[in-house]
Amino acid sequence: MARPGDLFDPYAPSVLHDVMFGHVHAAALRAVAVHRIPDHLADGPRTAEELAARTGTDAAALRRLLRLLAVRGLFREDERGAFRLEESGRPLRTDVPDSQHAGVLMITDPMFGRSAAELPGTLRTGASSFELAHGLPFFEHLLKSPADRAVFDAGMASLSGPADEPVAGSYAFPEGSRVIDVGGGRGGLLRAVLDRGPSLEGVLFDRPATVAEHLLDHPGIAGRWRVEGGDFFTAVPSGGDFYVLKHVLHDWADEDVLRILGSVRRAAAPGARLLVVDAVLPGSGVPHPAVELDIVMLMVVRGRERTAAEFESLLGRSGFRLHRILPTPALPSVIEAVAV
């Protein structure tokens, strides 16, 4: 029989404790993001009472949430009880170029919280947790819920947007090329690409409702782009020298990825280049953000993050030959393939 001192203490600091109580930290983070508390710390520390007066929140509850998040290094409390925003928490502000405010609201949104609660069902059946929770596949749900689609589109722009410049700067597009960004969202990456080449042309292709909110109205690239709405499972624009799929394939199971790649291959002439911009999973047991994203994909869309070998196999089955994988300063790599 174990002695009392040998028994595991669930409240003592440990890996298990951190994982077990992770949802508490996420809930606290969401609460301060919803009320935009970090915006009110942009010009210096404030007490919970001062923040509560500015934001219409309860000072006692706010102090407790900030105390928890200070333990995680996002805030710091000084000797007079005032809280300041640490550098690690700066992206929580809405007024900084790399703001993650919308991303935090998306990741912690109740539509995903309900999905997480269904993960045991996913483990049992393989079905997406989101579909078990909501009764519809994720992207069908977004078509029926404009409010959730707005949360998702803003969140993806927040989480994915900071990678646009590093990715665009990691690949040299030849001048005069035509770049077709398939599933390109609101066009952040395409704009960054066109900014780097005065004779590059681009096409932004995504759902009609998404491309309607594009970000391409910019003097430096005027006259060199167009938008087109459609369904990448059916067909994509033809005539591209380069086709880009950024954070698209990880949303889908292998059979759906083959359909997407098939659409691109039918549109691409032999020799055209395909650039898949996605995280590449490392070997088993290696810490990497893509390992967490892989579980998000499992829960929400039955998609997955993939290894280099898995990408090569899917590309080969779709009429492409893997040429090289280029790391970038951001999370995703550029997986370059050639249409054969």
C-alpha cells in the first residue's frame, strides 16, 4: 500500500495538472478578450477597479482572472495591485498589426467548446467532434450560420495572417508569373506575393461570400488581380503558372484532399507549380505546434496535419511530383510540387 506522501497530489504543479486545468486558462483568456481588457492596458498599468470602470465588468472577478493569467505570463501585477500587459500578451490587443484577438475568440468560441466535449465520441467512431455536437459538418454549418462564419473568417485571418509575409518572402516567384491562390480567404497572402513583384498577376479563388470581403484594394497592386468565387472541389481557374493552397489541405481527410488536388491538376498545365503551404509534422514525440493543430483538425473537420511522406504520397496520386519542401520563418512550410 502506498504511503500518504507517495500519493499523487492533483493540485501540485505537474504536467497532468497543467493539462487537466487547461480549459480554465482558456476560459479566462476568452473572458478578458471578449471585454477587450488588454486594449485598456496599452498606455500603462491599471488596477482591476480602474479596468472594471472602463469596461463595465466586475472588479473582483476581473482581478481573479488577471491574477490567473499573470501566472501564465500574459499580465503582471505590481505592488499596488495594478496590472500591466506583458509582451507575451501584447497580441491580445486589437490595435496591433499582429493582433490575435480574433483568433483567441475563434479558438475559444462555444461552437468549438461543444465540439471538444464530443472528442470521446470521435475516439470511438472516427466522426468529427463538431458534427457530433452540431449535427452538420463544419463547413455546412458555416453556410447556415453567418454569425459563426464571421467568427471563423476573422479568426482565420488573425491566426493565419501573420504567416503571409514570411511565406511570401520565402519563395521567389519569377516576374510575369500568374499566381492563383486557391482557397485564399480574403487575399492576405496573394497581396503579399504581388507586393514583391511589379509584373506578377494573381487570382484570388474562394467561396463567393469570402472573396467578397477581399483585402486586395491596394494601390501597389492595382490592375494585377481579380477575384473569383467558386468551389475547389468542382473546378478552379485555369492558366496559372503557380497554384497556391495555404492552410487548405489540412482541413480535409485524404479522400477530399485528392478531390481538391484533382481539381487543381485539371486546371494546371504540365510544368505548372503547386505550392502547398501547411505545417509539416515532425517525427513522433517531437514537440511542435502542428501536433496540437492536428487534434483541432480531428475534432472540427476530420482533417489532419501531415508528414512529408504523406504529402508526397497524396501529390503523387494526383498528378504532381514533389520537388522540395522549403521551411519558412513561420509555422507552415512551402511544399513545392510540379504538375506532370
